[in-house]
Amino acid sequence: MKVDMLTTDFLDRAVDLHDDVVGVVADDGTEYTYTEFARRVNQVSRALRDKGVERGDRVALLAPNTHYFLELQYGVNQIGAVFVPLNYRLGSEKLEYILNDCAASVLVADYDFVGKVESIRDEVPADHLIGYEADRIDGDWEDYTDLVAGYDGDPVERPEMSEDDDATINYTSGTTGDPKGVVRTHRTENWHALVLNQHMEIEDDDTYLWTLPMFHCNGWGHTYSITGTGGTHVCQRTFDPAATLRRVREYDVTFMCGAPTVLNRLIEYYGNEDGDVTTTGERDVRIATAGSAPASATIETVEDEFDWRIIHIYGLTETAPIITTSNSPRRIAEEGRGIKVNQGSETLCTDVRVVDEDGEDVPRDGETMGEVIVRGNQVMDRYLNKPEITEEAFSSRVEGYFHTGDIATMDENGMIAIQDRKKDIIISGGENISTIEVEDVLYDHPEVLKAAVIPVPSEEWGETPKAVVVPRSGDPDDPGTTEEEIISFVEDHLAGYKAPTSVDFVADLPETATGKVQKYELRNQYWGDQERRVGMQ
């Protein structure tokens, strides 16, 4: 029997089975049961319909982690419209491009970020501009709360919808050009939430703390999975280490997500506080992390001192993101928790391969590198308005697989370890150098808080590794170590040719909203006016 898989299924189940459970805790502490939350969702849907929003129309939101982010997402989807969450770290120019690319008819913006779009309001197609706490906004914006309050919360008649209808459009960060709109259907969102539930071990008694931006891949799918399972969302507008640990204790949080930079900021705060810092409530805590692999020292601190369990996952905006995880109790028992620095093995109903330039699978020896390709029900439908790029992404080396652009190895057990992005790998004197491998060593140095390794021009080698380091002292003029010591430290752990040939100490690194270092910005600083951003071999 086939039944269409719709994103509305998740809230429907929560109301059916967990109606009196607190489903959402707002940033200010206001609590909503799932019945109360569903009524607010219905109010949103009615308000949007009165604005003329119909099936297939796009509604954009620029907001932090809030209760109204969640209610708008469901309110948009249940009337057949398409939800477009915006990255609040993007500048006005990128946001203008996105709003025009997706042809958003309605734009909802939070008072903290509305300035980014107020300056471009005449350049975007949105007919309706709605602001959260509009009295705090300079400009003519309709107030979100007043608008929604004008409608009743009775169930809304839904249009006929298909699982193949567009549900959301998530834009990439556009680090190497214009952002790309990743179109996700109701089916892909549904599949992803189911896969996520399995591998993140989500249960109906989970209390999930929002430290991950909700806009990013729809919060890695947790906007759907936590709701459908009947867990509790605890909203936190922005990440702050002290506030995060306070909420963990106050709400007895069991689960959260965060890039390695989130873990590092928590560790830094923990280490700087006088006396004991309580890191858990009454229940165990697990935290999923993605992006670059957390350093071994980071894993040890989080698991031994915080008493949290790390689950490392891997994926991209185009893949929902989760397509692999190292959350394997059997492998951890056999090999130790060191495998958590790997991205892991494929998730349920997902086909992950590592292939060479000819599209052939590389040997499962944990050493031979190739590109990660994937197919699965959670992979995106297409790039919006970009058929040629979509075609290339699904047919570059192997027809029918999405090509990630990530370089990895695969071991005998099918576990991959990302070595680099294709565009970031350093080829120095003909030798391939994984920047991730070098960065992992740098993070073991006691005076290193953050690190990024990039190629810089070299007359002798074409290009050579440079380490850009944020010292633990926080002062690049007094880093507590030296360039020579950093280089020597890496040489003690890796082959000499992999060690940085220079080190710069800086106050901070450029990062995306999800904590990924924007290496292209660093490369631009060192390659100047050269036509290429790679060295000639």
C-alpha cells in the first residue's frame, strides 16, 4: 500500500499521541503543548492564505532559533506552500539574490536581522513583509504576532498534496559563487527524518536543545523528527556557552547538535570558569556533530569531562544532510572511540561509495582516496533554476549518484574518513596533503584553540601548507607558542612534507553559520591577484 509521505505527518502524529506534552519551549521560557502549538500553526496558515499564498508559492523566513520558526515551517507546508529558511549570516546582496531566485511572495524577518533586507526591500519580489516584534523595526513591516492572533486555531482545510511536491528550499552558503537553492520534496524530508530518528536514537522523552541553526538543512531535519517522535524542542535564539549549559540543567536536556566550533567554545568556557561547572541534568546527554571531524582531544574532553556522548555524522545541504555516521557501538567496542573522528558508514537505505576519476570504487584499504558519491531517498530533488548544474551533480563520474565533491578513504568495514574537499586538497611538489589530517594534529597542541590549513603559493613546490591558528590565549600577539614550535609539533606526528611551512596567529577564523571555516576567504588573503588559487605543479 502506498501512502504519500508528507511533512504534515509529523505534527499530526504529535497531536494525535502527545497532545498534552510540552512540545515547544520558546526562548523566553513560554511553553506550548503540541495541541497549543498546532493551533498556532493553523493560525499561521490562515494568515498566509489571507495574504494570497497558494500551493507552490514560496514563503521566506529570516530568523534565529525560535518557536515561530517552527510554527511558520509547518504553517507553510500544510497549505501546500514552500518554506525557504534564510541564512541570517549572509549579507544583503546574497539575500537579495536568494529572494529573487526563489520568487518569495512573503518574507518574514526577525527584528535582529531585518536590517539586512530592509535595505533591499524594493529589489525583491515579496508582496508582503512581516516582522517579528515589528515595533522594534525601523521601516514599514506588519507585526507577526498581531497578524497571527487575528485568526482562529481550528484545523485548516489542506489542499491535495503529493509527496513529490516541493516542501522546502535550502540555500547553500554560496562560498564559491551564487547560493544554490537545494529543493527538497515532502518525500525527501520525510525519509530524512526517519533515517535521522534511527541513527540519532531519538525517543519521545527526548528534550532537544536548539544550538544548531534551524535554517541549516531545516535544522538537520530535527524540526520534523523531534516533532513527529513527540520530543520537546527547547529554543535558544543564539548560541552562548553559558546559556547552553544553563538550559541543559534547567530543562534536563538529553540531545543537541553542534559543529566542532560549538564544542570548542563550550570547552573554552568550561575551562575558564572557576569551580565546578555542571554540564548535565538528571539524564544522559548526547550531542551530534558534523562538518570537519572533531579533534581527538575535543572528543576526550566532551566525553570524559562533560560526560556527554558524541555522535559524529556527515552530509551536505544537498543530502539533508545525514548520509553516514560513526555511531556504531560494535565498532567503538572493538576499536575504541577514536573512530569517531571518522565520518562513518552509510545510514539506512543509503548507498555511499568512494570512487576514482573513472567512477570505479577505490580499494577498501583506508588509504586510497576518491570522491564520495551517494544515492538515497533523502538526497535533494534538484537545484532550483539550475538544470545544467543539477545534471552535472548527478552524473559527473557515475550516473544517478549525487557527487559530493568531498575526498575520502573507505576502510574494510565500509567506514569513510573525509580527507578534504576537492578544491581544498593541497598538492605540494606532487604530494597530496590532507588539510584535515594536519588540522587534527594542530588541535592536539595545548596552545591551539582553532586552526585551519590552506595552500599558499610556493615558487619551489607550487603550493605549500600554511597553518592559520587562533591561540588559546586569544591574543595573536602573545600566543603562548611560536611558529617554529607549531611546525615542529606537526613534524613529530606526521610526515615532514605534510607539516606547515609557515604559521600565522589570528584573533579568529571566518566561519559559516554552522561553524565551517570559510577557507576560500583565507585563500583569497594569500593568493592576491594570482589568476589561480592553486599552485602550478
